[in-house]
Amino acid sequence: MWLEVDGEVVFGAGRLCLLESIDRLGSINKAAQDLNMSYRAAWGKIKASEERLGIKLVETKVGGSSGGGTQLTSKAKGIIERYKDYENLVNKHAKEIFDENFTGEL
């Protein structure tokens, strides 16, 4: 399940996993490694979603002696929360519809 704008993916399970991994690990690079994808692919997905949504999803801090890192914006955290609510609602209704149409049939 995913959300699109003009036929282009804006947000879905993959982006959810990516953002949650960034939030947990504090780094796009570490999140990409965690999800077995390249940094470039992870960064591309983030930038594409940011452009299509018109908001920043991450704040990056350049490395150095104190190290770099990435944090989710409050808007990204809000989108994650709303997406999970949406996903739960869709799954609930899908189960209800399935039960209404197939209970006792299988």
C-alpha cells in the first residue's frame, strides 16, 4: 500500500521503513546499510518524497570532529504517524470486507 501524487510514489511501506531506520540509527548511510540499499538510492527516495510532498523530511548535519547525522523533521514524524493510522484503518476494513464475503467459503 502506498500513496501517489500524479502517478509517482510519495510514501509507502518502503519509505516508512527507511525513515524509521534513519530515526533509529541517526544516519541515512547506516539506514541504507540496514535496509540493504545504496546511500544513493536511499537519498533519492527521500528527495523524491520531499519534492512531491513539498516538505523536508530530514535534517542533515555535516560530519566533522563531532560527527554528522540525520534527524527526521517533525513533519516526517507526523506523516509516519498518519500513514500508520491510515494503514491500520485500511487493514481493518479489508478484514471486515473479507470476512463478510468469504467467511465459511474457504
